[in-house]
Amino acid sequence: MTQATICIPSNRPLETCLEPLWSAIGYAEARGMKVVISDNSRDPIKRDYFAAAPEHVTYIADGPENAAENVLSALSAADSEFVLVLGDDDFISTIDGVPAFDFSAIADDVIGVKPRIEIWSEKRGVIDVDQFTVDEEDAAQRVLEFTRKLKGPNSTYYSFFRREPLLGIIQLFVAHHPMQAGYSDWAIIYALAASGKIVHDPSTTLRYDNSRWDGADTALKSLDRLLDDSELPPEASYFMSLFHFLDAYVLLFRDGPNVPVVERYKAAYALAMVFLRRLIFRASQSPADYAPANDLIPHLAEAVNSDDPDINQMFHIAGLIAERVKPGLKQQYDRYLLAAIHGTPPSEPAPA
């Protein structure tokens, strides 16, 4: 059985993504893996080109136009234990002289396998190399360890993960997330890290194209596009840590992972330490930027800093603040949480 599948949601025309796609196809052939390309570019030249794709490649010519649904399309067509979601502008290759990683020998408490990831931009070339692991034994400590080891972009998203938990998260996200936000990869990785360890594959290099986020002006434009796609106002940029907390909290309590409830609550509190304390500090430094929620943030601070912290109360207040940023979000996040807890299938509405 194939150990892993590279899943590529593709939306670029053939001329701009041919080399990256072939890097994945060649890598997969060398490693005995498969490739799934779910293409929503509607490029007729690309469609004709991949009509004669190699046997180990599945090409979906009519991928959904929605970006998150296109990721789901690629993952749904895979049948291996592990999958890697790869951008159609990213490259993957083997490292000469290093034995191929053995996915069959992975321990049960491991959820992901992280390659050697080069952070690259068109302007500066290789900016950094990201190859850390997440090794702690419990969910909360893994949340904190992942935070400590972060260097910048969320390149860990481009790792091999067990297909079933990742697929479940993406199904939940597509069916029930209030905005299907393009920044939710952070919440996805925090939730996966809380579910299990992430080990390192020293035999693989993945070159992640960080050009969209390289430099303050470029990053600001990219963030503006994400907010616009999510139908959030520009001032929502000040509340990103709040949205990361809400999204990750929901995924922590989703139906499915074999993580004890007590561990989940501890991990959720660790998320509060990472994201909500950041929001509270920044609001204290620049209150004008947080004007829509200045009356609520002290209540959030009280909940976070309590000697007897109530994580459910933190989620409630965070939802009230989100409501100030965009009306309707409090109820939508409450429904999203219920759908996650009850394991609502994608075809069914969330509980009222």
C-alpha cells in the first residue's frame, strides 16, 4: 500500500506551475508515493497536458473554485495513511545520500512528519530553514513547544499528516466555519500538534514560497486580501490573535481525536496564553486600535488571568469581541463549536 500521497490544490495556469508540479510528481515516483492534483484553474492547456499524466498521478480537472473546497477535493481522492498538502508554487525533492523516511515505522502517538523546509522568496532566495520537531508528551506542552519553536511563517502546514484527522478538520472547516478564512492554517496546525507529535524527515526538502509575506508592505497587502476574502473589515487585522484562538479552540474540541478531555482543556488554556494574552497586551499598548471592544477586553483579561481560569468563559468573551468586529460572528462560532463537538457530518446542518 502507498505510504503517502502528495495532495496539490492547484489554481495557477500550466506555464506558471509546471515545474513545481513536476517536482512533486518526480519525488513521488522516487518514493513510491502518489500525487493528487485538484485543479480549479480552468486552463484548457493544463487540462489537456495532464490527460496523459503518469500512472501514479490523479488529475482532477474540475476542482471546486472555492480554495478550501479544492483542498478537500484533493484530500478526498487520496487513500494513503499520510498526506501532504502542497502548494502549486512549492517544490519538493529528495536529499541525496539520506535514506528515505520509513512511514511504516512511525509510532502511534505521531501525527505528522515534517520535511526540511526552506523558506524562500523570489526577492531573497532561501531566507531560513525550518526543520523543528514537536516532541512533548501532552497536548498543552505541545501547543507551547510549537509556539516556542516557530520562526515566522506557518510552514509546518506543509508536512505529511495522518490523513483521517486532517481530512476531518478540513471537512468540518468547509461545512461549518463562519468565514472559511484563509488564515486558518494556524488553527489547523495547532489542533494537529495538540493531537500528536511531529517528527522530522531528514531525507526530504520542501521549498516553501513565502514571497507573498516577504516584507512589511507585501505582507500587509496579503493580509488585506485574506480579510477581504473572509468578508472582514480592515480593522479585523488587529484581532487576528483572537480569531486564531477561536478557530483553534473549536478544533481542539472536535469529535474524533483520542485526546482526553482534561488534556484538551489544558491545551485550550495554553492557546489562551499564546493568543489571548497577546491580544490583551497589544490592546493595552494601543487602545485606539481596539476601540470596538475596549469595554470587553478587561473582562477577557480577568478571565485569562484568574486563579481559577474558566476556558469556556474565555471562548464566550472572545466570541462577544468577534461580534464587535463583524456582527453575527458570536452565534456563528457557537454553532461551529457545536458542530465540532457533535461530529456533525458535512451534509448536515449544525445543531441549533
